[in-house]
Amino acid sequence: AFSAPQAARDALATAGTGVAGICLQPLSQASTASRSKVMTSPDFVASSVGPRPEKTAMVARRLISNALGVRLKVSSEDRQKERQTLHDARERKRDTAKKKADIWEGE
């Protein structure tokens, strides 16, 4: 932990120069103690760190098959499942955006 924000900025600036004792890594790879300390910090922005969105192979499959000029056979059940996953993700995103808007509007 740093005593002042400027000290942290200085450490980050010199981290790439090989200063001993400074190890930078993503929060997802941090120890449990480090993560809990960051989460309780008043400067931590919760929206900046979150789970990655769900992915499907639908778009990649379409891009590759179109580039190769090949038509891939995907079962209708798999296709429907992927569409439903994307639809659910869009709904969750809309709900989250609406909740944030409602908070700012005071509803």
C-alpha cells in the first residue's frame, strides 16, 4: 500500500524500468488478501472489474465459414441455444443499464 496517490503513480511509472519489489499483475491473478483489500478501497470502481460476457461460437463459426466459402452444418438445437444465450445476455445488459439510469433519476 502507498501512503499517497503520487507515490503509487511514481511506482507505476518506474515499474517497467526493472525496479525491484514491484510486481504488477491483473486483479484476477491477485491473492485473496490483495483482492479483498482492493475491493474495500474507496477508490475502487466496481464497474471496472467484472466477469467477462458470455461468448458463443456462433459469430466465429459464421465468419470462418463465409471466409472459406463453406456451409457448416450446425444442429438447430445448438443454434437456438446460442441465440437464447445471446438474447439473455442482451436482456441482462438492458436491465443493468435501466437500473443505473433509475438510480440517477431517483426512481
